[in-house]
Amino acid sequence: MASLKVAGTVRVPGDKSISHRSLILASLADGESRIRGILDADDIRSTASVLRSLGAKIPPLSDDMRVVGVGLRGLTSPRQPVNCGNSGTTARLMAGVVAAHPFSATFEGDASLSRRPMTRVAEPLTYMGAQFDFERGDGLPMTVHGVDLRSIDWDTGASSAQVKSAILLAGLVSGVEVRVTEKARSRDHTERMLRAMGVDVENDGSQVCLRPARRLAPLDIQVPADPSSAAFFVALASLASEGELTLTKVGLNPTRTGFLEAMKRMGAVIEESAAARKGEESTATLRVRPTALHGIRITEQEVPALIDELPLIACVAAGAGVDLEITGAAELRVKESDRINAVVQNLRAVGARAEELPDGLRISGPRRELSGTVDPRGDHRIAMAFGVLSAASGNRINILNPECVAVSYPGFWEDLRRVAA
């Protein structure tokens, strides 16, 4: 295999999950919120656009922006359908917000988003009293008819931060108590941010309870660097032959560190320093050096904490030539693409040994020469995962439609070229 030297420091963009929620919660607050370090990418622009169409005063995205909220029930009926672009977070979280307002809104999206299931949020919100109309199947276009909602105690039967957040936001706006139980605890940014804004939200393991709030205090937040974006450079440095990479101010929310823990189990050398805490979220600087990796198994309980990084860890295993088995990850089939099928088919296309499982995948060693063309199917995380594998393999992998990374990390290819010598 080709040798790769890495060097330099990367400050990856702001956390995508927190950026979405910052705009939504700032819009619902009383008074002026301040958001620093927001991710300026297509998905966040979709949330900003939807909020503007509902009457929120969202300025152009910038590194230090202020949003004057309209209050918990201050949004207004849109004049036309709202477009969520490629963003499932926008569609599902805003469905929860609209369901609690006295008007209707039709949600649209691009071809990829329109294929993604929305029943998972429609079911609990319908139980709370809202009505949903679907033009075809259970994807977009979707019309939400909002009402005064009633309280709910909902078991998701899975682990989905988007479903949980939609219910919490619906309860917040309607002023009713809601309780959500998950199979395993999903990312908890919504709960943390609501607590920082004065709402009584209690986490008890895999259960969260929100009690009625009269108002939402303004938000003052420094968005940490996205751990899902930092993961690509942790992987790159681990697969390199020599050098070191430094990643600054990376968010280390405990519901988001599954990838780092999995990489350490594989033998990765990851040092944390400059730990800090701003409000409810903690950050640290990561230093990563090349090392010999070994195979691991990832099971259902681990999946929620690294769901977005599973395509990447598959590419790491293929690049290192080690065995990997992932199970309990059926959720990957309903992401921006069927990520299980997309990863396996593209790994096979470049010469890796990969097998598709109903709820996961299996990678088999030993290390092989990898080259060929990859079709990420418009999925940003697939494109970036294979970008890392390409750099580690001597750039013999051609990636179609590389610009699809703009939904979460517009400067990815530039940062990758800068640190991979």
C-alpha cells in the first residue's frame, strides 16, 4: 500500500446537530440569542430557510450571529410549501414544532429526503393530536396540521434523536408534559440546550421527561467542532504511515463519542488535551498518530453513539485490512442513502472484501491494494469516508459527485488535501 504522511491542525466546522437546534430554539425564545461558530452548510441553510418561511427572523448564517426569537407560539402559517432540501433533521424537528402551532404546513425535500420515512415522527405527533397527510407512501411531501397537543408517554422502540427531539419540541411549544423512552440513549443535544434555556428536562438513562415551560430564555452558545466531521481526520491519521494530526475544540458529548471509543478498541492512538466546558457541552483537542489497527465487533448497544460514523469505520477496516463486524444498525438503511448497501457495494468496487448483513456488514482482511471508482449516491458521509480511504490508499480511488459533501462540510476536500502529504 502507498505511504501517507499527515501533518497539521484542523478545526472542523461547527456541530451539525447543535447548529440545527440553535436556530430552532433561538427562534422560539423570548429575546435575542447569540450563536457563535454555527455550521454554514446546506443542511443548516435548509433549517434557516424553513424557519424564515414560518416568520422567524433568521439573519444570514455567520460565525457570530444574533437571532431575535418570536416566542413559543409566535411562528406563522407559511405562504407556500417549506423546502427542507436534503435535511432529515430539518423535516422531523420542524414537524414537531409545526404540529403544536394552529396552522398547517407542507414539507418538501429533494429526491433523497423524499424517500426517507417520516412515519416515525408522524405517529407520536398524531397521538398527541396533530394530523398528517402524505401524498405518497410515508415520505415527503408531507402536510402537518397543527393543533393544541396533549401530553404523551412514548416508547420509540428504537433510538432516534430526531424522533425524540420532535416530541420534546412539540411538548415545549404546546406547554404539555412529554416523556420519551428509547431502546438506548440517543444524542441528547436537545435536552442539554433546553436545560440551558431554563426548561425542566430530566434524563434518566434511556428516558427523558420535559415539563411545561411558560417561556424559553435566550440562547448564548459557542457551537463546538462537529465530532462526526472530526472523525474523518481521526481515521486518516490512524491509517497514515507517519506524522500527527491535531483537531481543536472537538465536541465530546458522551452520546457522540462512540467512534473514538471504537477506534481506541481498534488500537488507535488518540490523546485528549485542553478539555473545556461551555454551558452543557464539553470539548477537547485531539492528537492522533498512526498505528497498527486490529479488528473489532460493533453491536446494537453501541450503534446510537456512532451511527453517523459507521460507514467511515467500515472504510478504516478495509484500509487497515482488518476484520470488522457491525450488527444492530438497520437504521443505516434509511439515512441519506441505504448506507449498508452503499458501503458494501463501493468497497467491493475498489477491491475490498465486504459482505452485507440484514442489519449491518462484515469486512474481512487481510490488507489489499484498493483502487477503482466509488458512487456515494449523493450521500455526504459516504463520499467523505471513501475520500479518507482514497488518501490512505495513495489516491487511487475516484469519487463521483464529490460536491455532495456540502450538506455538512463544504471545505472537506480542501482540508483533506492540506493535511495529507
